[in-house]
Amino acid sequence: MRRPGSVRGLEELGRVRLSRSFFLRDFLHSEVASLYGLPNVPDDPDRAIAAGRRLCEDLLEPLADAFGRISIRSGYRSAEVNRVCNARGHNCARNEADRARHIWDAPDAEGRTGAMATVIVNAFIPYYERTGDWEAIAWWIDDHLPYSELQVFPRYAAFNIGWREVPKRSIYSYVPPRRGWLRRPGTAAGGGPHPERYADFLTEFVRNK
């Protein structure tokens, strides 16, 4: 598929179905792109679609199946949108670091394909706001999903979740007071599965369903 250059072409691109519940259009909105008048359109739609499908099918659909609605806060970014976001200090990594992450249509330095989205698990919000225990959702994902990276943020325990051809398996927290690595890239999780770390959340989730 060629990079679209018309409204009709953009409409067709947005209608590409990435999985049972998600279309590419769900991941194309960007506040940075809107503010600075930039098109957030893949240069290589086929690569972006292929990576986005794996993100949705392998990670987001199972997450939604387990906990219901998830909200997409940020998804695909074009290289130019990501560059401007970084240059203007809007909490985006440099392009070199975001390839195969938010820049779905460019491989990373190792030549790997990947895709990342920032999401909120809506059903997790009440538990997190009551307890501050962001680790519960991180350890559940670590035990159940083939993710590559997680980065957890303070507001609503939103998190970046990434798929990559060869997963890094890392978890990083931006939530004070525990900022830093929960699991460093490529290291074993330690102690096998961690059901005790999210048991209280699951109990509350089932009770409130």
C-alpha cells in the first residue's frame, strides 16, 4: 500500500482492521500533530499495519478480553510527529529510540520490527486510585502476555505497551516514589509467575463486574 495523499486514501487507511476490535484509525490521533498541523501518516503503511496487527492481536485484544474496555492515549507516530514532539519537550523519545516503538513503520537499530501504544485499562483505575499499586497490572501482563516493553505513568496508571519481533521484556516505572526498573531488559522475572502481586486487584475486579 502506498502512502495516502488524499482524503479518500486516508479514509481507506484508517479503515484497515488490525484485529477484532481495533482499526488503524484508532491509533492515528495525535495532539502534537493537531497542534502543529502535521500529518500523522505512515511512510510505509504495510510495515505499520503488520506491526500494528501484532500489537493488537498479541497484546491489546487479550488485555481487553481480560479486563474490558481499554483507552488508547497514544499510538502510531510518524517520524516527523515524533521528532517535533521530542524537540518541543512533549515527552517523546528521540526518533532513534522510538523506531519500532511508537514509530511503527521504521525498524530499530537492530533491524527489528515493533509497535507500541499508550493505553489505560479502565477497570484498573479504581483499584489504582485507592491503593497506588501500579505493579498489579504490570505483573499480570508479565505473567500473561508476550510484551516487549512496559512503561507505567502516574495518571490513571496509563502505560506504554510494546510488541517487538524479539521481546526485550522490560518494565519501567515513572510513578513516584518508586521510579525505575521493575524488570530490566532481558532479565528473568525472578520467582516465576507472580499471582500474589495482583490477587487483590483480580478479587476487586471480579466483585465489581
